[in-house]
Amino acid sequence: MLIRRLIAAEERLITSFPLQSYAFEASPMASSRVEEFREYLPYNAGNRTLVVEEDGVTTAAASAVPMRQNLRGRVQPMAGVAGVATHPLARRRGHVRALLHRLLDEMREEGHALTALYPFRASFYERFGYVGLPRRRTAVFSPADLAPLLRAELPGEVVWGRIGAGYETWRAYTERCLHERHGLALFPDFRAVGLRDRDDRWLLTAVRDGETVGAVTYRIDDHGGDLVADDLLVSDPYARASLLQFFARHVDQVERIRVHLPADELPELWLTDLAVHVEARVSRPGSPAPMARLLSLDALAGLPVGTGRVTVELVGDRWLAGTHLLDGGTGRLEVTAGDSAAGAVPAARLTAAGLSALAYGVLDPAEVAIRGLGEVPADAATELRRMFPRELPYLFADF
């Protein structure tokens, strides 16, 4: 088994892309799909792609997209793992494990302290230290139920146009959201511009005092059909109301509005008589919830945390191991390696997935223990709970 990195972009057309197509699309693929792959090459230019070869034949592939993610208020380099696929005759032979080890080794060496992915099976990636994040919600409702917003006087204005023309505004606002929203991750420029180049969405923005405070991209599938909106990004309730007010004007054009929302949005409270169906569907295969993990303890150093002090022994992980003192006494987390801290303060024994669950705010220390992701005595749980309060992350990027 040989693992090598793809250097020439054209190699993807005969190595990783066909494997990904078989794994994630209808197959056999049409010959026209190869040309579509070729058009997609520029948006993969900065990816790190590794393949497994046996007797000159590509049998497995995996890629990492160099991204950025907000972890509790600090934006850090994040490796978005994607396109993990194996030839059907080569499955269950350890190829993906070998690829992930090499891929994450290399991304970590380049300074990526975080990593995230959408799993084909969550339990498989949990063994690699990943923990589940909330899946975004989809809200479905009638534009007629938004009628009360048409009478509301809201500050600012909405600006409407094609995403191709408004891409720079969209990109700038998502960059602002990156710095404001825990868990949010953005594509690098070479990947993000695909939205501009496809130009198959409308862009609606809420603007107040010359500043963008909300944005959403959408399309309409047919007259009398659905207005299908992507993620609703807003800085405050006024911005959200302005975007929804615009959607209300489509009452005689579409039957339904479908919009993606972060897990902490509560559309049932937007309006008094809004009949809304809210769903977060997770299935295997086909509709996974994202997962993430710490790839380096550098991701924790200096994070804003609550006051607490605990020793953690990290076990069973390739990248995180050993005993460390986590001290949030100053409001910024200090991480000290070594056994000298043992016995001085409450102690917990954690897997990488357990520590990642606490850092991302998706599990309480008690849940970490219940899930088998660590051993957390009551006194250590109290300290960890103060340092890492629950906080719902919102990944946003879909890869």
C-alpha cells in the first residue's frame, strides 16, 4: 500500500473524483460528469488530497480543506476533512485509518489546531476523537403567516440582487459572522468563490446605517412552489424581521418557504400565529450531523473560559496525550503539561472526544462520563462545567 499526495490538479479526474462519485452519487456516472469534474477543479486547488494506491490503482482517497473556525470566540485554522472514499473491493482493510492518520498529521504540522467533518458513520470517527455537533434546522412555513411583519416599521433597508454581483458583500458579512459565532467555519477563498461563479442564487441583505446586519441566499423552484433559502444569518432580531418581511411579499408567488437555521433559533417564537414545521434530520447514510475535534492543545491556550482549575489525563489518542493542568483563573485558559499538577486539584481522565465535547460546548461533563468518553468525578465535573459552559456551535459550512 502506497500513500501519496496529489500534486497535479488533473490527477483528481482519474483518482479521487471517481471514487467520491461512486461513494456519494448515483452510479455508474455519466460521461458528462467527467467534464463537470473538470470545471470543479479550481475549487479544489488548495485542498490537500491523499490517495492509497495498490499496483498503480487508486483504492482510497481523503482530502482536507484548509478552513478557519471560531472556537469560543477565537478564530483558528481548521482542517475540514472531506471526500473520504474507498473502492468497494478495498473496504474494511484499514485504508481510511491510514489516510486519516497521515492527513491529520500533516494538517496539524501546518498549524491546524481544529478539524471537522461530516461522517459516513459517526461511531467510526468517534474512535478518531471526533464528537458530534448540532445539525442545522430546516423551518418550513407559509409566507401568508408572515403577514404581520408587513405592518412592522423596521430600521434600515433590504438590498436584493444576484449572488454573483453581491458576492463581496456576502463574503464580508460571513467573515464578520466567523468572528462573532462560536463553531462557525468558513471556506477558503478558492472554494468560496464557487458560489459567485455559479450565480444560481438570489442574495438578500439587511442593511442598517450602511452596515450589513443580515443576509441570506435563496432560490425559487417554481411558481406556486417553494422559496428555498440557505442559512439565515442575522446579527439581531431586527435584521431577521427585515429578511422575513421581504419573504412575506411572496405570498401570491410561492406556497412554502424553507430556510436553514442554527440549532438555537426558535422560529415557533417569531410570530404569534406562525404555523411552522422545524426539523433536524440525521440519518445514515445520507444526512449526517457534523463532527469536530481538537487536533492540538494549542487550540485551548488563551481561550476565554470561566474560572476553574482541573487536571486532565488525556488517553488513547494519537495527537492529544499526557497529563495537563487547565487553569481558567484569569479568565483565559492556561494549559500546562506535565505530571506535577497531578493530585493538586480535581482530576479527570478524558478521551480526545471527551475533551473536544467540552471545548465545543456540546456535552456536560456528566454526559461525557455517561457516553464513555472519560471518567469525570464530581469535583472535576464542577470545575470543568465552570470553565466550559454549554454553548451550541454552528458549523455553517457544508462540505
